[in-house]
Amino acid sequence: MIRNYQTNSAEETRSLASNLGAVLRPGDTLCLIGDLGAGKTTFTQGLALGLGLPPDEPVNSPTFMLLAEHPGGRVPLFHFDVYRLPDSSALYDLAFDEYLSGDGVVVIEWADRITDALPPDRLDIAFIAVSYDTRQITVMARGERAKEILSQL
Ligand code: ADP
Ligand code: MG
């Protein structure tokens, strides 16, 4: 199951992601794929809103810390950025599996770098910069729960 979206501003991308965030549950996993500046972090900001985090919650690329935890919403948000991770075995030190089976929503920027560590039931979300302000966003449901989420969008 695949859905295609086009957004024409960062605000539109946040709004799309916020709608998605509103239907997410603990244990859901979102894998964000796309080049630098494609909109992965912007999308995660919208997810945070949809999960009920306050609008002033700082959601940035956690590139230098690999993981940013955002408790305080309807469901906690665990935001990974694995751009600088040497390889997926390094996820072991981060207790990555415990986050996947934990009480929050897991979002992973640059998830295509750790494909062997990803759960089978997940949403893959690919971002392509079509122009300065336009992004093509493709949401692919992998697994039953992911299909259920996508059908609610
Ligand atoms: P990434 O995390 O993929 O590296 P970011 O979300 O940090 O990307 O950066 C995306 C940049 O592109 C931001 O500066 C954002 O304001 C800008 N932008 C412009 N148009 C869009 C759009 N339609 N969707 C998302 N971001 C956009
Ligand atoms: Mg980013």
C-alpha cells in the first residue's frame, strides 16, 4: 500500500505529518529516507504536534546525539538520526530494540542506512525535493499495522 503526497511549503509538510501523528500508537515505527534538506526533520516536527507535544517543543536533527527523546505528548516520541552511525551494529549500544518494542513512537532519519535493523511492520516515508519549496512524499506501508495507519490518513 503506497500513498503519494506533494507539499509546497514546510508548513504543509508539518500539517501532513501532524495528521499522521494523530493516529499513531506506541510501538509504531516510521522510517524516513531522503537527502539532506529533503524534509525529514520538518516532517518529524509535524509528527510531534500530532502526538500532542507542545508547539514550542524543539525538534531538530539529532545528528550529533543520534537520539532525542520527547516525552510529554499523548505518546512519547523517540527521534533517531543515524546519519553518523558507523553501522547498524552500533545500534546495540543505544538499546535500539528496546525503543522499537517500547511505549513510544520511533522515528528514524536516514533509516536506509540500517535496513537490517528495521522491524518488518513499519512505514517507510521517502522525501524528494522537487524544487525549492516542493517535496514529493511517498508513504509505503510495510506490514498490517502500517496499512491500518495509512488507511486512516
Ligand atoms: P532533512 O531533515 O531531510 O535534512 P530538514 O527538514 O532539516 O531536512 O530541512 C528541510 C528544509 O527545506 C527546511 O529548511 C524547510 O524549511 C525547507 N522546505 C521548503 N519546502 C519544504 C517542504 N515542502 N517540505 C519540507 N521542508 C521544506
Ligand atoms: Mg534531519
